[in-house]
Amino acid sequence: MPHILAENEITRDSLAEQLENAGWVVELNEDHIGLRSDGGLYFTLHFDGERRFLRLYCYLPFRHDFDDQLELVSTLNSDVFLASFSLTEDRSLLRILYQMSYHRGLILPQFTRLVRQYEGIIDYVRSKFDADRRIFARAGDDPEGDADDTPEEPLLQ
């Protein structure tokens, strides 16, 4: 595969192939590419062919007892470089967004580094801002406080 893709060569399939070659577990869906990291993070890559943009999204669920979402989003938007942070309408999820243009083409090694960097941003947010695990729900956490039950679905998306 070439190191640079021309704008007209960039497709979901070509991006998925590049990400698979870089070691990602890739799920090709109708409207996005799902990516799962070695650490279990799941996020999505959306391909906007009309505007020539790629968007990476991740949603982190808040613990039920955390109620300072707006302050956290403000802090993250001030302190964390490159990504933007917002809340879903019901304030139960933190949305982490990173966008990049592929107007005039895409340098493939840079693209895969940016995806890894995005994963690093998510890890950074979880480790720096939630080191005591009081903000985000994680797989294996008990949302109701009963440590003996494990959720059927992983909480981290």
C-alpha cells in the first residue's frame, strides 16, 4: 500500500485496510469503522466524503453517582490538546471527538499515528482525571454498588 493516498482514493475500505495493517481490530459498518484497542477501548471512525473529514468518536459513561459533568467538560476542553469534549443530551456520557481533514490526500503513517494519539488522549483523560475511578464507569464496575454482580455488557464504549 502506498504511503500517501490521493483524496479520491480515500474510502472506508482503504482506511479500514490501513488500520488493520497497523494492528487495530477493525469492524467495518455501514456508516463508520469500529476500532478496538489492545486495552479494550472501543471508538469509531466516521468518514465524511462530502466534507473530506474523518471524525474519531469515543463515549465514556459516567458513574451514576458522579454529578459534576459540566465542570469536567470545561476542564477537559481547557487542559487537553487536540480533542474536543461534550456531553450527550442526557449527560450520561462524555463524548470525545477528534476531527481531521483529508483534503488533498492523506499521509498514511501520520493517519495511523493520529489514531494511536487519539487512543492516548482517552487513556490520558481516564488516568489523569479519573485516577481514583470516581468519574467513569468501566467494564467490571457495578453500576448499582453490588460488587458480586458483573454487567452483561461492557460499560466502556
